[in-house]
Amino acid sequence: MVLTRAYDNKILSLQRQGRTATFAPGFGEEAAQVGSASAMRPNDIFVPAFRQSGVYLTRGFPMDLYLLYWIGYEEGNVVPENVRGMPMAVPVSTQMPHAAGIAYAQKYKGSDSAVVAYVGDGGTSEGDFAEALNLAGVWKAPLVAIIQNNQWAISMPRKKQSAAETLAQKAFAAGINGVQVDGNDVVAVYKATREAISNARDGPTLIECVTYRMGMHTTSDDPTKYRSDEETAAWAKKDPILRVKAYLEGKGLLSDAIDKEIEEGNSKIIDSWVEKAESFKPDPTSMFTNVYSFMPEILSAELEESKASDFWQG
Ligand SMILES: Cc1ncc(C[n+]2csc(CCOP(=O)(O)OP(=O)(O)O)c2C)c(N)n1
Ligand SMILES: [Mg+2]
């Protein structure tokens, strides 16, 4: 969780220096991400949205590649063979029908793998979300759908997002289990996800993690325009990292010295990821070749034309 936060902070700082494009940090949502991803078994598959640094990190995705994506290279969104996951999905909730399909495919193939998919509170208003839960319910697909209810969908507050008292209750219409959990309590999230995964053979579960987006929506957003300092200050007290630190300190498992050691170690790890990502030498043809399995004629014509241009040489 601490490494996730430090890396998000680093990427934010790189963005401010013009060294990445737009970035969506997950400050405050580390327990929901790391707790749920830690509960996954090696053969389970994650399906992210676009604000899941902690999930990528926990699932062993190469974090230099993760940064490469935010720098603007699609190569960073190509999931290596040894990582069981899907690329980032920016179009809100479009990952959910994919997740239901992948989950059904596991069942069809007789595989024991479950799919753990992530969606925001805003994403639960999309038709894709309802369709995915509906299909997963009918098919009894091994899907664990995790709502990261961070209280905001850009400037749209949770209260205006849905009249439903909880987002977890959206499970009931689909005939599946729905659970609401304190998303800033890493142990609670872990436990809920573990249970959902062990029940996945019998069908899907929807888990609403109640958490808070402590930072901006993305680096192009200024949250002070639409939410109060009182609100952010109240949630700062529930910071999931402070909570887990207090818990570990109470058990005598964490001290300032250990904390400092972890911080220094993390900063070296992060520097190595940044160095690797920034030394990437792009192949400009990838912006053409990465689009379709077979390149349509119009695209290959454009590729040839662009190769002949001065821009390409630069
Ligand atoms: C289909 C679609 N509509 C609109 C957008 C623009 N957009 C990007 S993120 C976002 C809000 C998402 O809110 P939420 O689902 O709560 O996720 P969060 O950003 O809070 O993690 C919107 C409207 C988009 N990317 N895709
Ligand atoms: Mg949200």
C-alpha cells in the first residue's frame, strides 16, 4: 500500500514536469486495491478500470510498463504472458462485460480461475455494468466485481449518482451476492474478496468497497472546484495507510525505523522503474500495427505516407 502511494506520488510529480501524459492516481484507495488483489490466487484474472496502480503492483505487472502507458505508449498496456490480467480500460464500465465473458469462459473451459473486476461508483450507472452482472448471474460465472466507491465520478457526487441506498444492492436485481465493506480497511477487503473467490464456483459476488478519492480525478482535474475542505479533511482521518500503520504499531510490528527503511527501499525501486520506462525507445510503427490484427489498406497507406514525412524522421 505504501509502495503504491509512493509510486502514484512519483508519477504525479513526473506529470507536473511534463514527463507523462494525463494520470489517474489512486490516493486513498490503496486498501480496496491491495486488499482485494492480495486475496486473489495465482491463477485468478484481474480486469482493471484505469485507477488501479495497487492492483497492478500486487499482481506482479511490471511497473515500468505501467508507467510507460501513462507516458503515452500503448506498449505499456500490453499485458505480459505471465500476468493474468487485462489492459486498462478508460471507457467507463466497458471492462465489465469483458470480465463477465472471461469469467464464463473459465467455467466453460473447466478452469478453476475466478475473475476479479474493478469499476467505479460512477461506472455502476452504465448499462454495461447492469448487463455484465445480469449475464454473470444467469451463467453463474466466477466473477467478483469490485466497486471502488470513492464517492466521486469526476465532479458527480455519490448522492447524485444513484438513489440506491448502497451500490452493493445492485447485486440483488441480478440475483447474485452483494456485500458492502469498509474499503479503507485492508483486512476487511481481503476477507470479503477471499470469501467471494472461494464462492465463485457457485456464482458471482458484487463487493462495494466504501472508500474515498483523496486526490484529483486525474491530473487534468481540480477537485477544490467542487468539493469542500471539510469533506477531504474528514476522510483524511480515515486514510487506509494511517489505519494499517496504527494497527501494526499497536501490535509492535512497525516502528519509525522500519517505516523509514521501507520508504528508502521503495524509493530505490521506484527510481529503477522510472529509469527503465524513460529509456524506452519507441517504434513509431506501433501506432499503426497495434490497432487491428490485420492492417486495413487505408492504414497501411497512411503508414507509408507518414514514413516518408519529415515528422517521422524527427
Ligand atoms: C463511457 C465513458 N463516459 C465518460 C467518460 C469520461 N469519464 C472518465 S472517468 C469518468 C468518471 C468515472 O467515475 P467512477 O466510475 O466513479 O470512477 P473513478 O474515476 O472515481 O475511479 C468519466 C465520466 C469515459 N471515460 N467513458
Ligand atoms: Mg468514483
